[in-house]
Amino acid sequence: MGKDLGLLLGKAAEYAARYRSQIGSHSARPLADYHEMREQLAMPLPTVGTDPTEVLEQLVTAAEPGLMPTTGPRFFAWVMGASDPIGVAADFLVSAWGQNAGYQSTSPAAAAFEEVAERWLLEILNLPRESGIGFTTGATVANGICLAAARTKTLLASGWDPDADGLFGAPPIHVLIGKDAHSSVFSSLQLIGLGRKRVISIDTDELGRMDPRALQTAIAPLTGPKIVIAQAGQINTGAFDPFGDLVAIGKEHDAWVHVDGAFGLWARATPTHAQLTEGIEGCDSWATDGHKWLQVPYDSGFAIVRDRDTLLGAMSQWSSYLPSIAAGDRIPSNYVPELSRRARGIPVYAVLKTLGRQGVVELVQRHCTLAIRFAERVSSEPGICVVSTPIINQLILNFGVGESIDRKRQTETVIARVIADGTCYVAGALWRGDWVMRISISSGATTERDIDLSADAIIGAWRQVRAAE
């Protein structure tokens, strides 16, 4: 068994290393689409099993044409990290170790690593050190956990215990959120029973930042529980809400202030961009991803709540068969809805240990600098407009500015040509009624050369589209 196990895991590592070493030299798009992959894999369940080594080889052969090169240096369609090699290696070990990270007794190592990673995250993000962190699958669940804590705290203040009695008959919770909030926040609200539509939308400025005056006007007449949801890093412009003003308004009206900082919260780690988050430390909770800017493999997100006891109250469960824990010990499962889960803290620990504070700072600052370089390169071409100067790592473009054309169609055609070319991978989005090309620089592998190659590909695609008109 030992020899077979070593062979199988060794082959898996060999396949993984080969894939990662070649990814930058191949097309930046999948070679097979979903329908092709589905047709290829459409086969009946085998009656008799197959040798594991053969299955592994078949798995690699079948999968690789349909893999999106998100870990490559020229993937810009969405904010996705490149899964740092040390994180991949640590995650490989997590799978091999097969630990349940819910309790100290089920995995003393996993519990200890997570506790250290929690402390390091609070330090590098410079958030209140008394805060508690739930290690989640990503920012959507992290937002849900934070908002569940907000639901508990605000309703308890109104004399209602939602964790014991649910929401039937509970006082209504007023949720105030910027008009340019990310869709995942609405998914989180749906998940915890507050609803996607039962929110009060607050006006935003041209970059998507919440208007404090509009918030003050909307919240002033409200009574009862209130939650304000702010944003660090608007998905299109990268803009940050004015947290100091929002926190002051929230405190004045006894509201819980939460921040969706899926990627933008990491700007706080850098001396060059920390001012964008000024006042954010006064909020009550924050959600961010590890599998975006921190480059931790999927799935990794962090639900950060200042009032640790409130987080525990909203998430904890207990049964007689569960192990007893000494007073003051941190129980990992009490910070998230899952009793059983993988040891998510170990890859986080490994990446932070490898990068160190300076490595994280350099990573974030480099991506922000590369975004400016990208903007400067493409904006030199007539007909390409940078919709807003990059604030952090986000860049949006439109095409044919000032010309009497269908810009949406032009932009979609440029995006399609860029993707077909295979130099880089980009995506589109709707912003202020205009269809734009959105570029997110979040891969640890991206260099200046990758930016220049990609800018040339976009300019070339635009010239082809323009010539065809």
C-alpha cells in the first residue's frame, strides 16, 4: 500500500508541477468549452473499477483542455489569485492529512495553525486585535457570517434573540447599502433571511462610493435594528467608501457597520494605499478573501468580527458528544456554520509565513503599479478610453469614445477578439449604462512584460475591429 500510495501521490505532484510550469507559455483561455467537456465526459458509471494511477492519468488528460488558466500571469477577467505554490503544496498536505479542523481534539495541529493565522491576519490588516475570524470558503460566505453576527447583535439590542427564536415576529432590520455594492452581498443577505430586495439603496458618486449625506438622510427617520454595508474596492473602479464618515453616522444611529472588502481590504496592508481605508478600523465587521490578493488556493475567505462573543453566539453549536474544551481555548468550528471542514488555516499560515509582511506589501503595491502601467499603455491608442484612473488593481475600458458607433457591440467584439487571440483573458461588465472591458490584476505571477503583451493584444484587437467597420 505504501508503495502504491507514494506512486499515486508522486504522480499527482508531477502532473501539478508540469501544469503550473507550462501555464504562462500556453493560451490564456481554455482550449475546450463547457459543452465539449460535457460531451467528452458523458459516459455511464463504470461497473468495475479502474486502477487509480490510470484514473489519475485519464483525469489529467481529460481536464487540462477545459481548465481556465486563472493561475497564469495574464488572466485579468475577474479578481482571482494565482494560488501561490507554497499554498498549493500546503493545501496538498491538508488533503493528504485528512484533518477535520472543527475542534482541537479532532486536529490539534489544524486548530493551532488557524489560531496563529488569525492573529497574523489581524496584524497585517491592522484591524482590532480582539476581533475573531471565521475561516470560510470565500467572501460570499464571509459576508453572510458577518451579517449573521450583525443580525444577532442588533436584534438582541431590541429585545429579540434571533438565534433562539428565529426571525418570525422579530423586529424588522433596516439594511442600508450602496447602489454599487457587489452582487455577492445580496446573496449573503438572502442566505441569512434578510432578503435581497428588502434593502435601502444609498446613492453613490461617479466611482461607486457611498454618499454620506444620502446615508444620513436615509437612516435618520429609521427606528429599530440597523445595518450599514460599506465597500472596500468597488469591483469595477476599485473605489473605497468614505469609512470615517459612514462609521460616524452608523454610531450616531446605533447601526452595525459592515465592510465587504473581498479584495480591497488588502490595500490596508500597504503604506502606499492604506489611506484609502482610513476609518475602516471603526467598523464592526469585515469580509475578505484569501484566494484573491493573498494568493491562497481556493477555498479561502475570512469573516472578521470585532465583537468575538457576538460572532460565537451567532455561529456556535453544541451536542453532548462533542469534546469538552478548556475555558479560553479557541474552538474553530464556533466561528463558522460548519462543524466539519478542511484545515483552511494551514495554507493561509504557509502563504503568510512565506511572504511575510513585506512580501504582502510588495505584492499589493506591484499590482497597483501594474494597473497604472496598463492604463497608460492602452490609453495612448485613439479610441480607447480608461473610464477611471486605477485606484488599486482594477481597470475598466471602453472603445470608440466620441465616435458615432454602437460602443457596446464594439466592446464585446474587442473582448471576443482578445480572448480568441489567447494572449490574455479579459471580461466585460456594465458600468453606468455603458458596456466596458474590465481588467483585474491579481495574479502573483504577473510581470511588466505580461502587462505590455496584454496591452498590445488589446490595442491590436481594437485596431482590427475599427478597421472592419
